[in-house]
Amino acid sequence: MGQLVNLKHLNLGFNELTSIPPEIGRLVNLVSLHLGFNELTSVPPEIGELIDLRYLNLASNRLTALPVEINKLTNLAELYLNDGNFIPEDEQEKIGQLLPNCSVYFE
């Protein structure tokens, strides 16, 4: 996966994935990443290396939190965490503070 450095869009949704490898951070030219409708319980901190990312779909997983490194995603415009994630309200607030210019969807 880490060799696809020029990749702009990656859709891994609906694959029953249980984890994302740290090598995801090497895909530095990604603009959109769809990881929705899997079985993810966490996201690696390397996600913060995707500084060109504008769209991130993590809907319908089993997430309870995101790594603080998401604050590096300053170009992120849309983040989907709805449908099936178990993110408590205090964590939702933290995510909103880390991504002040991003529309975050929890419901």
C-alpha cells in the first residue's frame, strides 16, 4: 500500500476491514479516503500524515475515538463518523476542536 504515493482517491468501504496499516500515512497525495462500512475499532496515528486529505469517511465502523494526529489534517473539509460508531460526546467535542474548519458528521 505504501508504494501508491501518487494515489488521489482510495475507496476501501464495505470490506469488513478490522484494521488499517500504518503505511496508510505514506499515501501523502490522497484527497479522499473512504473507509466506511467496515469493522474498524481504531485509526492509526499515521492518518495525520495525509495532509492533502479533504474527505474522510469512517461511517459505520466501531470507533470510539480518533488519534490526536487528525489535527494535522488542516485541509479536511468533510469527516463522516455517523452510523454505528460509538464516539462519546466528550470525544466528539475534542474532534470538533481538533478540526475547526471541517464539517464533522456524527449522526
